[in-house]
Amino acid sequence: MSGHAPEPASSALLQALPQQLWLLDASLQPSLASPSLLDFLGLSLHELQTLGWRQIIHPLDRLEFDLRWQQALLCGRFEMDYRLRDAEGRYRWQLALAQALPSQAGQPLRLLGTHTDISARKEAEARLREADELWKLALESVGDGVWDWYIQEDVEIYSARILQMYGFAESEIKPSPSELDARTHPEDRAQMELDRAAHFAGQVPIYSNEHRVLCKDGSWKWIHSRGMVISRDAQGRPLRMVGTHTDITQRKQAEALIWHQAHFDALTGLPNRRTLRDRLELLLMAAEREGGRLALLFIDLDHFKEVNDTLGHDMGDALLLQAAERIRACVRPQETVARMGGDEFTVVLSDLTDSAEAEAVAQKIILAMAAAFHLHEERVFVSASIGISVFPDDGRQIEELFKHADQALYVAKGAGRNRLGHFTPDLQQAALLRMRLSNDLREALPQGQLSLEYQAIVAMGSRVICKAEALLRWTHPSRGRIGPDLFIPLAESSGLIIEIGEWVFQQAARQVLDWRQRLHPGLQISINKSPVQFRHQQGQADHDQWVATAQELGLADGALAIEITEGLLLEGDSEVNRQLETLRQGGFLVSLDDFGTGFSSLSYLHQYAIDLLKIDQRFVRNLRPGTKDLALCKAIITMAHELGLQVVAEGVETQEQYELLRSAGCDYGQGYLFARPLPVEAFEQLLRQGKA
């Protein structure tokens, strides 16, 4: 078959073959070429032999061809993709397969081979490679790093952006999936492998997982890894997977901050109300299951508001931080201490044997709070009131325990503060009574159940009645007389005090006008005003209207006095000061009630325009010659007169108290020695007498 044309039968056979057939000897001399091959090349067999086989191969493929051909001469098999020049001078990709023919001794080695045109496949692969490069470039341009994982070969190629993301140079990371897998945070590894396995199994169309990766500098970076298997073998096993890494560290930090802010107090770092409820729910379930006991402690700082208002919010915050540390130091590390807001804290004590353990912790907290707080250069004192409820004795549900601890705290504060209170069924009844009274109070004014009584205030030198205090009374249709110490706080907490206070003013204003016109031209009526009325958003407008009403009635200056407590002045609110000035300029006098019982009382006399001081009855009650109470009363009276103020002593009940106060120079007295609070008709009869 050397240079001769094939026989007719052989020629027909070669013509029928779909592949291009060729026969080469060891020196690449073709001795046979099928018609389809010669037609493709545009050459005759002789021209091909003259040109040489290497010359029809693309120049860039010849070096690899030579190497593979030498290997084929040794092993008897040849396989390679290379480009072959066609009759028009273009190169097309061919898959060349050849096998050595059996030869007898002395015969030269020959390889019989075929060409299969694979240009379409090569073009498709080129397009895929181009597409790969395009989407990789697109992803890199938005900051994502790209990875390309050849799964069966255990090879993973990382883009430059991925390496840059973790601080590595290309030479520092091997192209293997185990490289970054080993740098995945141990807490995230299991979920990452589960998500990856789910995608490999076809359970989810896209692999998606968030995990932390250890960077070169030792820091952890949160990334979102997404990917997809793009090729599988005949058995469905994944062959190649491509995906991205997106740096989500900032997002995770923001989420962590938001979560922390939602669950912990920003000032103290303690759990907030929401986290407390979550933890308490778990503890209650465990206690229910195991037959255990736990206690809930509601803690309220006494006199914190005074510190906060007088020394400023920064100092108040510093006090709260120290208070939180003291409470934490009083309980075991595993116990929950939470801040409910303001100056309120909550402690949950678990695994208790009896309620005495909770009491011991509460007393420890009270003792810790009693020590001085050092706030920069200031030294201040507060105390703590604590309410306790116990599971399961006082309730089994969160709301029950909260409600009962709050009721116990209410009792502790009402009993004088700086103490603890336990929940009892009686407290529940008292709370129920307050709720019902609060509801009934809404109907008290429209149904005419409210009235005013007047208590005489006399001049100490003559005992002549010159003033009176208007006192609000509530006669309940079924419960009878309700004490003001019970219903006034209810009116304040519900906001009803605004409407009731307006009614009291209208009644007292018209009453003093009537008595001045008929009985006593110089009579003065004092009206108690709640701090709530000053803080009310319409407070200034209400007081403007009071001034207008007094002028319309023709009331002279000094006919009405407004009694306020030191609690109002503690706020140091410029709006409160403005409202007081409005009243004084409108002819109202301002009287400071319960003087001497508040916090830093003397400072108010410099800040506010006060006309009268009322000495609290606690100083008067035990008034005896040579007592500290007498010394205090004398000091208050002397100081007030030096400042141009008049003094009213409350709670005068004995002749001895009267004589001592009169000798001390007190201007006015009020108390049972002179007269009890009386209805309008009875007080009018007393007023006609002139003295009490």
C-alpha cells in the first residue's frame, strides 16, 4: 500500500467510512489517506507525502503532537485533539485516535488512525470558557470572590478577590477545597457541610450558607457562600461546582448590634424586659418539670429621681451603673438580673429550697444599696424597695408572678421604703380594690359624688380665721367615704386629676368670692395642685384660663393660694417655673406644702417664688420643749421670715403645740385644735364666729 492507489474494493470501503482514515509510519510518512481526508485537506496522497504530516497541523499544536507521537511509538496508542488545516487554509479541531498495527519481524511500525471533526465541541467549550470568564469578571466587579470546584479531582480554584478577602497571596493557598474548609469556624462547619450535602443530593437548587472564615491576620470574617453544581456524571454525581463568597461581616455586626439592643439595656448591659421574659419562661418550664421553686424580685431605687433631677442625668446614669453592679454582686453568677427601665431592676432566683433564701438575697441587696454612692466628687444615698413573688406559691404564669411582685413592691414603698414586701392574697384584694375604685372614680364627678370640705387656718396671735384649705372628698354610693390618700393617687395615675382639679378650682374660686362678699373680705382659700396638673400638656393653657377666670370673677390678689409639694420642684423644669409665674402674676399666692421632708429643700427657695411655707405635721406632732423638732421649727420660721415668707404649721392638735409655735413666731396654724375639715355649711357657721 506504499504509494499506490488502493484497490477498487478498498477504495469503496474507505469512501464509505464517516471518519477520516490515515496510516502513518514511525517517521510520519503517510502511506494511506482516505478520500474524505484528502478532500478535507485539498491534497492528493502524493502532495500530502511531499508536504509532510506536521505541516498540516496548526503550528501551536506541533510541539505537543511531537511529544505525544513519541509516546505512541512506545506504547502503540495515540490520542490528541489538534487543529488540522483544511483545503481553504482554515484550521478545524480534530480528535485523532490511532493504534499500532500488528507487524512481523523486520516490518516497520505503522499506526492506523482516524480523525473526527470536533470543531463544534471545541467552539462550545470556548464559549463556556468565555462565559465562565465573563460571569467571574462580573461577580468580581461587585466585590464577590469566585471559586470553581472540580469535585472528583478535589481541586478548587480561587479567584484573586477571594484570596484578597482573606489576606492571602496566591502562593499561600493551595487550590483545594480543604484549604478554606479548614479555616471555617468550628461552630459553623457542621451546618456548612449539611447545606453542601443537601445541594449535592439535589434537595435544594442552590447551595447557600453563611459562616465565618479565619483570615491571615487572625480575625474572623463572615461570608455568604453561594454556589451551584453545573455538571454531573452519568450516575448524577457532581463533577463541577461554581460559586461565590460575599463579605457580610458588616451586616452581621449590624445584626448583632440590633439584636443586642433589642435584648439588653444600653446603659447597664443587663438583660432587658424582653430577654427577662424569655429566660423566665425557660426557668419556669424547668421548675415545673422538676418540681423546683424560683423567686422574682422587683427592685425600685428610692429617691433616685431626686438625684437624677438635682445632679443631672449623667450622674443618674452613673448611679444606675453602680446599682446594677451591686445587685449583680449579691446574686450567684447564673442568676438573671435585668433592668426593666428607669430605676427598676428585676432579679430571678432559681433552684430555691424555700422563700427564706429569696428573703436573704433581698436583704443583702437592700443593705448593699444603703451604702453611699460615689458619683465623681458627689456622695449620695438612695435605698431600695423590693417586692417578692415565689413560684409556685404566688403563681405559675409569668404575668401572675410579675403582677404579684409589683403588688408586693407597692406595699414595700407604701410602708416607708427601704424594705421588702411579700405577696399575699390580701395584696391581690387590695390591688383589685384599687382597680375597681379607679373605674368607679370615672363616674364620681358626673354623678355628684365629689365635694369640698374646708379646714380653717388661723392667725397664731389671735386664733382668728383668716385662711382655709379646700380638701377634696369622695362619698362612694356603696362604699361610703373614700380617703384621699387612696383615691388621689388613683386620679393622678389615670389622668382624672386634670378634670377633677379643674372642678376643684371652679368650686373654690366661687366659694371664696361668696364668702368674701358676705362674711370675710380678706379670706384666702388654698387649693392643692398635683404635679400631674403641671406636667399636663395643656398645663400652661389651663393656668392661663385660671387667671382669666379669677379676673372675670373679680377676685382680688391673694384670694386664692396654690399649694404644691416639693416633688414638683424636684424636676427643675423651666415649664413648671413658667406656670408658677403665670399664677403669681395673676394674683395667686404659692404655698410650699410639707416643707422640710423633701430632698435639698432650701435650694427651692432660691429657684422659685414662694409666698408661704407649711411646716409638715411630722415636725409638729412630737413638739415638746427642748426637742429637736422644736429647734427645727424655730429654724424654719426664722429662715422663712428672713426671706420674707410667712409660715403655716400643720397638724396643731394640742394647746402646748400651739403655745410653742406661737412663741417661736409662727404666723398661722392649722389642725384639729382649731377645727376639723368641715362641709360648706358648717365651715360658714365657724367663719361667722370669726375665731377657732
